[in-house]
Amino acid sequence: MVDPLTFQGFREHISEQMFTVMKQPIMNLHDDSIAHYEWLVRFEHEGGVQGVLRPAELSGAIKDLDLSMLARAVLTLNADPEGPGMAINLSGASIDLPGFEHALLACLSALQGPAHKLIIELTETWDLENLHKAKDILGKLQDRGHPVCLDDVGAGAASIRYLRALPANWLKIDGEFVVSAMSSAREHAILKSLFTLREPLGVKYIAEGVETEQILDFVRECNFDAAQGYAIGKPTPETQMDN
């Protein structure tokens, strides 16, 4: 097996499709329908996803995965334009790379179905250096009709920088933050303060890490728009690509 912790090894994993794509439902809490699915990647490596993705971000090879996942998403939506929408993760490390914007927009230009069904989810695993560039790219995606989601809000120091600088349609609130807010008055107050941004920024909120019915009841009480976690549905293999 190729070692994905090297630049070339990771690229071979991507070109040879040595990974599995899973999908996890995100439920609309206003009517309990499926809002969309998030596509997740799983590698056959002892380090797990993080053991693979972090070195890939550091080396710049993450761009290959991001573009591969986007291309798969485009093919899936073109094959079933009436099907559910999906969220695809995009690493800030890719946005920082020269030439990525051109490749990204070229890939998305092949989409024949409704753009609003392909949501771009910016992960917080990489601290973006060029926020102006990221703002420009995300704005272009929104102009094309793609909703933008900021991932893991509340999990790290970059959250506030991203909220101040980047456009978004969805804010995905970190699961540990959500659970902490259930038992901590301080955390709950901070979470409630985030919801004051709903109208001024025109954003909707996804609670992640909703693993139990108790957490689900809590996020309903908090007036989240959507929820993701085992209490909603476990990740399952994305089979549309094989049809």
C-alpha cells in the first residue's frame, strides 16, 4: 500500500481512488426533512483521516483531494439533478495555493444541475494566511449560487477571524461546544450570543455532534436550523458514484 504521509503517496491515493466516500444526513429542524448530506472521506490508514489530511495540508497535496471530491460531487449531481443536495469540504490550505481558484471554478463549470445543491464547506483545520483571497473565492462561489458553510465555529481561534472576514450562508457549530453549552451557563451564554448574528449576517446554523436524543432536544430549544450527528443518521457509503 502507498504511504499517504508523503506528497507523492497521497497523490497516488487520490488518483487511484484509494479512499471511501461516506455521506451523513443533515436534518432541517423546522420540519425534520433532510436538508442535505455532507460528504466525508475515509482512508485505509492507521492514522485515520487526521493522520492523513494534516500532512497533506502541510505539503499542499490536499488540493488533489479537494478537487477530486468536487469532481465526484459534480458528476453525482449531474446524474441525479433532482436528488438531495450535498456539502463538500474545502481546506483553507487549498485556497492558499496558487492556481487553485482556476482549477476550482473550472471543475464547478461542469455542473449542469442547480448550483444551490452543492454547498462548499470551509474547514477550520488550516489557519488561512490570505483572508482577502479566501473572501474573493467564496464570494465568487456564492455568485454562482453555491451556499458557503463555515465549519467548526467555536472550536478554535480562527473562528472569529473567519466570521469577521468571510461570507457565509451556514455556520456549523462545533459539537463539543454544543455539548458544553448544555451544562455550562457561560458556554450557553456564548452560544446564544452567536445566534444574534442570524439576522445581521443572514446565516443559518447547523449543530454538529448531535449524538443523542438529549442533545437533539437541546439544539431544538436553542433554535438551530439544522443538526448533524448519530441521533440524525450515521455516515453511510455514497453509492450514487458507482451507478
